[in-house]
Amino acid sequence: MSMLLDAALRYAESGHPIFPCEMGGKAPLTPHGFKDATTDGAQIEAWWEQHPDANVAMPTASLLVIDVDGADNAWPDDPAKVLDLASGAMSLTPRGGHHYIFRQPAGREWGNTAGRIAPKVDTRANGGYILLPPSIVDGKEYQWGEASTLDEVAALPEPPEWLT
């Protein structure tokens, strides 16, 4: 079993719907993109049998992902806020950025934004998706931050109050 298929199945077993994206990129390989995401192991195995090097993607419905682009991006510049962001799951992106993953608070419906929070800081929520480790873009792998994993959605914390 490939590392990518193994990861896709583990995410699905934790209740996260998964779908494949192109090898080395972010374009979905399913007819309806993130709308085809599933936790069905047989479907996931069929996708990766057809595309063994496909990247692993997850829709961000019911989540709030803070996407901080670039290794030189110092946002947020407040150490207390950096610690707040670290309370959620965090993945390191191939270009030196970070994905901070939280669950959306009950009764909130967030969409995607680009640069609204700060320059080079986007959000992914309802109607969006992200790649998950160990997906590869530009020859570099997405990785989980130190002591970070993607738990079941219910186990993820809500975003810090200052962010909402």
C-alpha cells in the first residue's frame, strides 16, 4: 500500500471525507472535486488504484483553516496569538507556510477568504478544501507540525476568539 493511500484511509477512518488531487498539484481528480469526497474505504482504494501518486485532499466544510502563506510571513506577530493558533492541528506546507485547522463553532457558517485577515493569510471553510500530509507539491511534502495530527472534527478546538 502506498504512503498516500495509507494516509487517505487513516483520515477517512477518523471521519474526514477524502478525495484525490493530481500528483504534484492541487487540481481534483474526481468529476465534482471536493463534492465527491468520501470516508468509504473501497472508493478511496479505487481512486488510488487508478491514481497511485494522487495527493490527498479534504473538504473544509465544518472546519476553519487558517492558511498562512510563505516562510517569511510573520503573521501573527503577537506570541500569545501564535500559541492560540498552535492549539489546533497544524500542517507545514511545501512553500514554508502553515495550515492551522479548527472546527467551526456551532451555528457559524464561514466561507473562504483571501487576504482579509492579513496579507498572504487566507481562510478555507465551507466550499473549500486543502491538501493533507503527505501530499507533495513542487517536490516537497506537506507535513504535520510537531505533536500535531488531524483528530476527529469533534476533537478539534474552535478557533481563538480574537480570530472570530
